[in-house]
Amino acid sequence: MLFLFFNKNLYSKNFYNLISPAIIIWSCICFIYLPLANCLSFEIGAQTAKALRDRLQKNSKTIPETGILLSRSGTSNAAPLRVLIGIYIESMGNFQATDMSFDVDLYLYMHWRDRSLNHSNEEYILVNDPKVRDRMWLPDLYFANARNSKFHEVTAPNFNLFIDKDGNIAYSIRITLNVACNLDLANYPMDRQTCGIRIISYAYVESQVNVTWFTANSTRYNPEIGLPEFKIEQLTPDYCDGTYICLEALIHLNRQIGYHLVQSFIPTALIVMISWVSFWIDRRAVPARVTLSFTTLLSLSTLGNGLRFGLPQVAYAKAIDFWFGSCMFFVFLSLVEFAAVNSYMREAEKYERLASYTAKKELHLHDDNSRWSPDESCGESSLLIFGGTNEGPNGFGSRIMSFANLLVPSLFLSTNRNTKKVVSLTPTKGFISSNQNMGNGQMKQE
């Protein structure tokens, strides 16, 4: 229809009357302006993209303030770039004594200055796009003693980055680590452990990038962290030696003895006390006393094997090993006491029967008027056998058993009383403070 309309009226005299002058003028402006606007828009967009690439590229050439070459292969003799860091431990757990490792969920805070990113805005610029962040230069820090690590991306990448008008950058990120910790189990389970989280620059030495802790509150942790076996005493910042700058957050842990008190110390002490029952059993009841002694020994061995199953095979004896060894010694001592008394009583009864048999034989060789008396002969034999007393085998055995009843429990209780004196607690590694000038940079919170 439109084609027929134009075809019909193209050569008519009223064609120009159909189109108003305003439409003609507007059409001319559009035909002239649109190509020019597209060119200008493309040029402005290209300039903006180029400026963004120049300002947020990962390997910027220099920082105007320090003149440090930030490329991976660059070196510089200028003043080092100062990077301040801090950590906040959100949660801890999964302590594995056999693997000597634990899991930690933390926030890593970093602060540095890049004047090439100066801007005129009074407010902070928030960068939460990973693509923009990846085009910026970031400190190449890594966790040296972490076996596994991961970043969190649910429901969005867990990081933020603020840039103020002077180029000060505050960067924080959430990380989960599986950290190795060399445990000293000499005083287990009454031990104190110090586990460190090491942070090292991968490529830059201290003369290029100087990484230090924040001046205040550089290491913090969630006070609601509840560990089943340990209690966090404190978290302190520290430094470690090396060519590359090395920082270490020391976690001081104190093992809670409640679990081992219920599962190890009380059961073994009761087993030892049960073995003392054999002191009150008749010495002639050999099967009962032997069965009781061997049963307590097997019970102690089972408890000890169950405890050692959850501990690494170390080259030194632990405090719990000394405890189990002392318990087995006292149980074995009760068995030795029974064996000694039983052996002595058998020998005494044998000589008693021999003396009685000799007296009967001599009785038939003398007449009724003889001065010899069989009772006196037996008494003298018993007197010689038992060291000059008339108490006989029963009295001497009772004296040995009474002595054992007092000696063995007294030794066991005195051993328990001196346990803390024998076992020296591992000293907590002290905090090595740093007097380095940390600058006026402050950590920006999320």
C-alpha cells in the first residue's frame, strides 16, 4: 500500500504538500547525526575500555609513588611496597592426630596503596566482579603449610574490594584451609599445642614487597568456636625467617582432659583396684586368683590398644603410655605377689608334711617312757622353716598378704599423686612482637 501510494503520487503536484517541512528537517538531522554519533560513541567507548585496561591490568608497569616494577620478572631498588594483612578465624575443627592436620575457615584482609587507581569520587568504589578483580594487581600471598584450600562462591564469590580516591585498596576474601600442624604428643593427653598458619609471598622478596601485620587486631577469632577436645587460649601474630617475607598466625591450644578422664584414667584405675581383690581371696583358691589377674591384664591391654589406634606412631613415649605401663605394672605386681606366696606356702607345707612323717616314724622307735614328744619335734621343725617363729605357714602367708595389701595400694596412690610433677607441660610459644613501622593503613571491614 505504501509503495502504491508513493508510486501514484510521486510525480503529482501535491506530493510536497503531503510532507511537512518539520518532518523534512528532522529527517535530515537524523541522517546526518546518527553516523556521527555512532563514531563518537565508538571512540569514547574505546577510550574508556583502554583506560580501564591501563588502570586495572594485572601487570601494571609502575606505581608512581614507589616506582616498583610489578611485573613478575621485574626488580627494583626502590622502597618496597607495603602490604598490611590480618585474619579472622570464623571456625575450626576436624583435628586429626594421625594426620596432624585441622580445618579452618577464615577471612583474609589485605591493604595496600596503588596510586595508579586514584579517582575523584568522594565515596569508596566497590569492586565485587571477579573479572574486574582479576585485571588488578594483587599480592601473591599463599598459605605455605596448607594441604588443601578453596574459595567460597555460594551464593556469590565471597570477596569484596574497596578503592578510595587516594588509591588505598582494602581487599578481603573468605578461604577454607586444611592446615598441617606438627603435634608434640610427649605430654598427651595433658598437652598444649601451638599450630601456625603461615602466609608467604610467592615471588616477591622483602625488598620488593613488605608484608606485615596490621598494627591492631591483626589476628582475631570467633569466640563461639567450640572444639570437642581443645580450648583456644589465644591467637597471636608472629613472623618466621626466610628469604621471602613470612608471616605466621599462632593458635595456642590447650587439650581438655575430661574425655580422657572418663574414657582412660577412671576405667584403668578401677581395673587396677579390681586386681587388688585377689589379696583377700584364699591363697588356696589358685584358679580364682589367676583368672582375676589375667583378666585385668587383658582388659588393660584392650583399653591401651583402643587408645593407640587414634594416635600416630611416634618415636617417643607419651604420658598416657607411662600411665598404662604403671597400671599394668601394679596388676602384674598382684600376680607376682600371689605366685610368691603360693610358691612359699607349697614349700612350707611340704616341709611340714616331712616333719610330721619323721615324727611318726620316730614315735614307733621309742617306748611310752621316752622323753621325746612329737609335738615338740614338729614345733622345732616349723620353727626352723619359718625363721624362728611358731606361727607356721598360715601365719607367715597371712603376714605377706597383709603387707601386700598395704604396700601396693599405697604405691599406686603415690604414683597418681606425683603424676603432674613427673609430666612437664609443654610451654606455650611466646608471642614475638614486631617493632617495625606499619604505617597508618587501616583495615577496611566488609
